[in-house]
Amino acid sequence: MTKATRTDKPSPEQHAADSHDLIRVHGARVNNLKDVSVELPKRRLTVFTGVSGSGKSSLVFGTIAAESQRMINETYSAFVQGFMPTLARPDVDVLDGLTTAIIVDQERMGANARSTVGTATDANAMLRILFSRLGKPHIGSPQAFSFNVASISGAGAVTIEKGGTTTKEKRSFSITGGMCPRCEGMGRVSDFDLSAMYDDSKSLNEGALTMPGYSMEGWFGRIFSGSGFFDMDKPIRKYNKRELHDLLYKEPTKIKVEGINLTYEGLIPKIQKSILSKDVEALQPHVRAFVERVITFGTCPDCGGTRLSEAARSSKIGKINIADACAMQISDLADWVRGLDEPSVAPLLEKLRHTLDSFVEIGLGYLSLDRPAGTLSGGEAQRTKMIRHLGSSLTDVTYVFDEPTIGLHPHDIQRMNGLLLRLRDKGNTVLVVEHKPEAIAIADHVVDLGPGAGTGGGTVCFEGTVDELRASDTLTGRHLDDRATLKEKVRTATGSLQIRGANANNLRDVDVDVPLGVLTVITGVAGSGKSSLVHGSIPDDAGVVSIDQGAIRGSRRSNPATYTGLLEPIRKAFAKANGVKPALFSANSEGACPTCNGAGVIYTDLAMMAGVATVCEECEGKRFMASVLEYHLGGRDISQVLAMSVTDAEQFFSAGDAKTPAAHAILARLVDVGLGYLSLGQPLTTLSGGERQRLKLATHMSEKGGVYVLDEPTTGLHLADVEHLLALLDRLVDSGKSVIVIEHHQAVMAHADWIIDLGPGAGHDGGLIVFEGTPADLVAARSTLTGQHLATYVNS
């Protein structure tokens, strides 16, 4: 009997408390899980494998980790729980033997423009305290070094009641912050192209404003006309100085319109607060297009992009100020901190050294603390979250990792494996969702889910050791020792994309010709400059379609049909066949069931307890009004179409009465990327990371462009799915496209026609082209880290 299946009966010598060495899951039905039951050994490293969408995350994150977090939350008072996220109990019969779960997932850090690597990891907070104690000259408390705290002061009279008498006293206050007053701590300033904001030959009533959302027919029109600050019927070019200033720059002013108290604010401060305070990449596409058209960003001339005031930059330890420290590569900053010897702040220095050394140990020593958090890749963000857990003295904790090898070069995976084993050896339970054979190899226990994805998965195909998995007949077992072979014949380039003098981030004046008409793979260790070369240096006019690692945003109302634009031609086809409006066939518009507002379920909020979702009795979860379901296309109503799988829908819309070429083209692309098993109406929130990545790929394949740039497309893909991806890339190239892939997976490298390897190291040790040529030449030379690992991979 394996360790994972032994019973909990204590032996005569064993203490009863030592018998609880299993995490038991019985009857798990979260998402696509089909009454899954597993018993996982505690204080061991368990890896969960299976194709993308087989139910790994549903079991590990949606069931085990979710229940652990929910039970910990329940130990707090109802008052405290009211401020915490409410978590529903997972759909599972028995969950036994749980310990506190610490989740380290793939979610990228928030794209808040004020968040940096330093602020996200508390390293900045420690540096601020250090400079407030040791900096010369002394300028104030730690907040005097914070670019998120403005300097403010004020004075006035306060009324105080003492002993039954009321007295007035004069009070004043002053806060010294480190925020640069010019750019307000953003490090960049913006200039507005006024001609792109409005047509000055028109009046406001004639629609002079060209900004998204500023229609004179809604509230903006009522506020503008009711303010009385300018003539709504006069062309803007005829405004006097005061009128133009009020339109563009006026600070928030209370006004009364039709008896309602409102606030009028000039266009530019309004845009700065509502749009520019957010990360540009997080904006909706039409708003982002407006920002790119109207606003030019430049480095703040007062602070030089450091975000800090002159006073904060004047205080130094030795010859280094806090802006210099944050701009250093973290590995260099760790050396500088190690050289400080000041007994008065010894505990602080020790903690700061440990945090910075953890960055280096985890392979992020090439970052700097002033790097915006939103620019980190999924793998970098995940490893940044790991830092606070390294060196922790907690034991008997369950650490849950979601593909910790994402974004890691084979050279770095060995280091990550060492960290996972260290966490285990301290007496912790480590649960890892993973696809890479190098990471699966270190597991004490393996759980393989499948056999397929979506409705074809959700069952446990195998439990046991890695050697037993290798000998099993499961999909993972068969592919575990797969090794791609080098191409016998590579394609010949039809041209080249010239990059000259590339110096974005850590690149050092790189000149390179990227071949066109072939499959080009950009490789190198994490932080060597791959993304900087491809995303930061390829000319905008090269006709590039870029598919990055950015997360798909979507609510439970979003599904593959809405995300890909598939629903639009389907609605039009239904409308044309039945002679009614297309809006009737949208559950988010006129066709929505009035009882549940098109959600299909009714949510009951129970304050600090988990809300309850019940299927709508009116529409029975179909989301549409009964009258809408009477309209048919090809013998099916709209709810039946949304319940179809992509494969079935592709056949349905390819011929007969339901033939819709526009819908069929989108469905064919979804089948191409291996998502034929998804149902059209499946909420995006239930899709796995790999499924979302491929959904994005299918959507971008329709874009016009001769060059496709893919950033780690193997993220979240099972070993068997990588073969399908390579076949898809081949089809793209054979159709006349040029494909450039940033990738660490050796199977993709071996399949390339041309490899560009960056390095030799990360950060300031990288930024150079260390190899250009065919995969065979790279293996033969073995002159780089990539070459050595690829040679081992193809020859093993």
C-alpha cells in the first residue's frame, strides 16, 4: 500500500496526534471534477499533472486551498469577516486533515501605476526607515522618502469642549512627504494635444468634444450647460481666455443644475483623475486609443523619473540616495546593504539583507526595486510573491503553487526545484500544479487528472510515484519522456526585420536581423532581455500582431462566444432568420431574463457569510426570456447553441439553414488551438490558465498582420498539447506568416528554423546576442547555457 493510501489507525507506539498524516478529499465536484477522491501525504511534495482544463486547479485551488482559507476566515469574529472576501464552501463531501494554506498563484500583480517591486515586497518600506535613520542630512520620518506621500501643511482654529466650556485654540500641522510635486509621484508628466480633444470649429452643442464618453446628451451635457461658465452654442475657437480656462483647467467647483447639487471640473483635471491615474495597458481598447492619440508622456524633468522630491534625493548614506538604491539591480543593492555596519539599525539591516538575498536566490536579482509591478511577467510576479515565504519559520503549512516554472529557463528550473524541496524539508506540505518534466521529476507523490479536458476530464487517472507514472498508460505517463528531435531541414528566410541599436531596459545597443517567413525562437535566461528586444525594439510599422502573457479580463457574464466576437454573427443570423432585433439574443441586453437579469442564477448576499447562488426558476438557468427561446435557427434556440461545444458548433454553422461563414471562421480557429471541447457559453472565470492563453491566441489569429509575436505560448500547456501548438505554428508559417516566439520550452527551440539567444546572464549581465543560427548549430556549439540544456534535452 502506498503512503498516499494507508489508513490513519495509530500503531501501539504512535501517539494519536501523529496519525493525521493525510489530506483526504472525497466527492469533489468543483467545476468539471466528477466526484474526485484522493488522499495526499502531508509533509511531502505532491505534483498534480494532466492536460490543460483537466481539473488540476479545480482540485488544488478551488477545493483544497479554498476550503483551508474559508475555515481560517471563520476563526475571526463576524465583524472582522465583514471586511474580508466571502468564500463559498467548495462542492465536496469530505475534506479532512487540512492545514493552513499559503497560495502562490500565477495572477499578475495589479497594474496600479504607483506600485513597484519595492512597494509590493516591503523592501521599499525598510529602505525608507533606513534612510530616515542614517541619511545625511536628516530630512524627516520614513514617509519623507515615500513617493506616494505628498508634503502638506495647514493651520486653523479648532473648537474644544473642556469642563462644560467651549474654547477655541489655534492648531497647525505639517507632513513631510517624498512625492515629487511636479509629477505627483508618477515619474512622468503628460502633455495634451488639445486639437485631438475637441474640434474648435464647432460648439459644445454641435459635438465639439471627441473624447470617449463625453456626450452632450447625457449628464456631461447637463453639467456643462448648467454651469454657466461658457456659451454652449459658441464655437470653441471664439472662447475668450477665461472661458477656455474654465473648459480645460477649472478645479472642481460645486454647482446646482435643475435643483441637483453637482460638481463641475475642467476636462484636463478630469482626464488626469479618471484615466491617467490608471495603468494605460489596463484601460479599455477605445480609451487606450484615445490616450495614445491625445497624450504624450515624458520623464518628469524635476525628479528625473525617480518620483521623489528634491529633499528626499538630497539625503544620502555615503554617496547613495534612496532613488539610486531603488534603481540599482537588486543583486548589487544586496551587496551595498551588506557593506553597511550600523549597530543602531542592525535588526532592520538583517531583515533587508534577507529580503534582497531572497530575490537573488529565487532568480530575480536582475530586477530593480523601482520596476513597476504591472510590468512583471506572470512567472516573475509569482516568484516575487514567494519571497516573503522563503526563510519563514512556519512549519506544517500547505504551500500551493501554480506552475512555478513559468517563465524560467531550464537553467533556472533547477534552482526553483531546490526551493520547493527546502520548503518540504522544513516539514511543510507542498502541492504543485505543473507540466514541466524537470519539475514533475522531484515529486514524492503524483496525481494525474484527465483523461481529457473540460467535460472529458475531471477524474483521477493515476496516483503514485514518478516511476510508477512513467510506467502507467496515462497520457502524462506516455509523454513524460518525450524528447523533440532537431529538424532535418529548416526553412529559408524570405527577408529580415532589422533591429538597430536596441537599448530598451538592459539591452546594450543590440543589432540583429530577425528572419521573416520562418519560425524564429528568442531564448535566454529569465531577465536576459528577450521581451525588451521583441516588444520594445520591433518597429511599430512592421505589421506585428503581438500575443503577450497579459491576463484575459472577464466577469462570470463573459464566455468564449463573447470574448472572441463569435456571438455577434450568431445574433445577426438569429435576427435575420426570425425577422427581429439582434439585441434580443444577448443575455446582457434586451433578451435577458428579467428575474435574474440574464445571469442564469440569483445571488443572495449573506453579509459576512458566503453568498448563495440558486438557479433562476423563471428561465431555468438558460438566461433568456421565454419569448426569445421561441426563435430558432437550424432547429435550435439561442440557449441550445450556447450550450454546444466548439466542435459541434463548427459543424452546425458550416452548412444547412444555420450556415454562417463569419461564425464558422472563428470556431475553426478555436478548434485549431485545441479548444474544441469548450462550450460556447462557459463562463471565462471557469477556464484554466492554459485555456485562456489559447483563447487569446485564437482571437488574435484573425488580425491582419504578417508577423506574429508570441510570448511563451506553452504556458499552462500539457506535454501532449505542445505538439498541437507546434503544428499550429507550422501552419501559420506555411500560410506565409512570420512567427517570432519568446520561449524556454526545449521542444519549441528544437522545432525552430532560427534561434536568437540572449545573455549570457540576467540584468546587467545580459542584454547581448550570444548566439544566432539554427538549433543544430546551437547544439553543436554548446557555447551558451541554452545550447548546453538543449543538447542534453535532444540527446537524452
